[in-house]
Amino acid sequence: MQINSTLGMQITGLGFSAATYGALISMNGALVVFCELLLTTISRRYSTRRVLAMGYVLTGLGFALNAIARTVPALAAVSSSSPSVKCWPCR
């Protein structure tokens, strides 16, 4: 996925360290671990088509928010939306 190859460049391009990027990615991974089962349980209530559509909407929203995030808290908020993108289509 392109975000994995360019997000680090965006974060360092904003003047933050590689450690900031690492912390954001680590937070993202932890959220995936803690949210995946809950989101999978919720997504089973809906049709596959609806779940996939929501996954694409969340992916697009995540990319759009990355374009406007300029601070560490904003980047953390965007990063915390990514687990929902990764977990939502789990069926």
C-alpha cells in the first residue's frame, strides 16, 4: 500500500523525526490488535458489499486527512483512523 512507503517521507518532510514516525506506526499497530475483534464482530452484521464500501470510504478519508495533518496530534488522529480501515473489512 502506498501509504506505507510515503507516510514516513511526509512525516520527516514536516520536520519530525523518524522516531515520531515509528511511534505513530506502533500506535497504529496496537490499535489494530485491540480493535480488530470488535470491528470484525460489528462488521458481520452487515452485507459484504456494505462492509467493503465502508472500508473504501475509510481508506479515502484516511488519505485525505493525511494531506491536511501538520502536527503530531493531528497525525496521531489520522493514524488512529487507519486501524478501522484495516479491521473493518475483516469478515
